[in-house]
Amino acid sequence: MIDLALLRDHPDLVRRSQAARGNDQATVDIALEADRSRRAALAAFEELRAEQNAFGKVIAKAPKEEKPALVAQGKQLAERVKQAQQVANDAGEAASAALARIENVVIDGVPAGGEADFVELRRVGEVPSFDFEPRDHLEIGEILGAIDMERGAKVSGARFYFLRGIGARLEIALMNLALDKALQNGFVPLITPTLVRPEIMQGTGFLGEHADEVYHLDKGDDLYLVGTSEVALAGYHKDEIVDLSDGALRYAGWSTCYRREAGSHGKDTRGIIRVHQFNKLEMFVYTEAEDAEAEHLRLVALQEEMLTSLGLAYRVIDVAAGDLGSSAARKYDIEAWVPTQGAFRELTSTSNCTTYQARRLDVRHRPVVDGADSGSAPKTQHVATLNGTLATTRWIVALLETHQQADGSVRVPEVLRPYLGGLEVLTPENTKATSKVTA
């Protein structure tokens, strides 16, 4: 949830953020009123409870003959306290529900609008050109025996696939390249759970308006399949006070990810651009709130280093407020050029969630104050969280199409060769292509 002090002291700022996202600004006034009602109900309950405690002492000191009447009064007071507590609880739940409708406050400079209203920040690399008709990634993958959509559909249904042979090796190579990049930059690797509890999924903001994208196991197991290891990594320090005295905590989560792709019927049905299951290495950072924007740019730089090293042409965009998702205050996407589509397609995104997720999951730190009295520890503060993709299955699409050759072979970027046994070119001969499905 957003900072209550920010909501109370700067409601116009929150209204502007809601408007930029395309949300109803009335949610701010509803939340303010609900917050006032909650505080009033809690104050009334605490006042009655204090009265009850004081009355209990009167009863204890009263003469024996007066006690029965006083005890009767005490029971009436106890009932009033019970009712006041219920009112306070109800008001608290109503306030929580109202606050949950307010998404993270966007950072100044984020473009307003929806999916089409992003701002392009820069383009990097040369868009490839060919003196032959380029093949799409699926055709190349089939020539190389790397991608098998038919058997994926036979085993699991639409939008599933097998990566086999060099396809499997290529994904593992990408992930290991990304892992090495993360290790060189101080990230701690984690292989994360892919099933999480509802409170973790809720805390990261994935059970809002996009809840239909999430797989839910509700037959005896109230668990969710994650669409990104961000979810598990955000929950890793739930209800903890973390130590940031030596700097940010940086993790690299390797996991399989699952997405229902609800609402994407007819979109990207060919190949492995939009699928139900894929692998991903995700960067996740816990840092002090004032350092979050600088950390965000650091994550973008690492992503750009990866894409540049792989010889991919790309652009960086500043995503519009209405396309951020509820937790992000700013998001940068990096889109690589896909030749057969004649378009840039998203390969990475990185989000600054400020303190929004940490407030929901109660992750705090204790600031180090220079010259502070050692006997009085400073008050804890919520951390800021950030996330960003460093490699994922979809990258294979851009790699195969960008580096293809006329005969269907694919040049291997130099940086990937050590992870593929020194292979410089992928050909049907050295990747052992397989036959198509036959009845």
C-alpha cells in the first residue's frame, strides 16, 4: 500500500498519480474518509477500554455490598467495549480495502496514458538487414531441431513447447551468461520456489486487476504459481528488519515462470514469444528509498550490457503510467528488434516499486545515523524494492532471427560460445535436428 502519511499530507499528489494511470481519482477521497473513520473508531474503542480498565480497579476496591451492582455495570461496559472493538475492526478492514484500490504513486516524469503512450528514450545497435528472405524463429528452430511446438501442444496444449538439443542448450547458455553477469555485480543467486502463498502474491501486487493471469491451485492447496521469481524474492524477507548498513541487498532468482496469458487469444500464437511456461533470471534489490532511482538505472545498464554483448538491436522505453502495474512507480522496458515482425518486442523490463511492496510485506531496515546515541536506535523504515529481467526464454526469438544466415544456420554471438562448447555456428548437422511428429 502507499504511504499513509503521503496520502494524508499530499492527497493532490496521489490524485494526480491515479489520473495519470487512468484510475478514478475518487478512490483517494474514499480512502481518506475510510482512514478517518478507522482512526475515529479505534480512538473510541481505546477510550472505552481505558474506561473499562479504570472501572475494574473501582470494583476491586469497592465494599462487598456494592460489588454486585458494580459488576453488573462492568458487564454492560464490557459489552460496549466488545461492540466498539468490532466497529474498529470493521473500519480497519474497510480502510485496508479502500487503500488497496490506490496503486503506487508514480514518479515525476513518468508519461501519462496507456500502453501506446510510452516515451522512447534511446535506440542502440544496428537493425539487421538481409540479402535473403529471413525466416522466423520457429522455422529456424525447427531446422535446427531446437524448438518443438507440435509435441508441446500434444503433451500440454496450446502455448507449450519443448526446447530440445541446441534449443535447450541455448537457453541454459543464456541463463548462465546472465548468472555470471549477476555474480560479477554482487548479486546473490537463489533458486526460488515457484509456488507461493496468497499473502505473498497479494503483497507483491499480482492479485489486483491482472489476477486472471495467475495460475491458482485451489484444490486443497491454496497456492499460486509465480509468473516471475520477483514474487518469491519480494517475500523472502517478509516481516523482517534487514541490514542495509553495507549497502543494498541484491538477489538473482532463477526460476520457471507460469502465465495464463488470459486475454491474449489470437496474439503471438506462433512460436515461443507468448507462452504459458518459461525460464527467467530475475534481479531483485532491497535498498534505501532515497537510493531507489539510482539503483533502477543500474539495473537498466546491466540489461543493456547483456543485450549489447549478444549483438541485438534494441530500444529503451519509459513505460506510461497506465501500463505500469499496480506496484511499479516507474518501469523501463527494453525491446529488441525482431526482423520477421519488423518491430521491437519486449525482452526485459525493470521496475522501481519504491516502498509499495515492502509496506504490504512489512520489510524494513534501521537507518544508520552518524553520531547517533547508541542507546537510542533510530526508527525503522520500509525499504524500497526493485526488479529486472536479466535473461529469459524469449531472448531466443531475437537471437535466432538476428543472427540467422541464408542456409538456415545461425551465428553464435562470441560471448555465448564458451557456454556452448565453443560452437561458432549452429547448423542442422551440429545440432542434430529431429523429424516432425508423425501419426
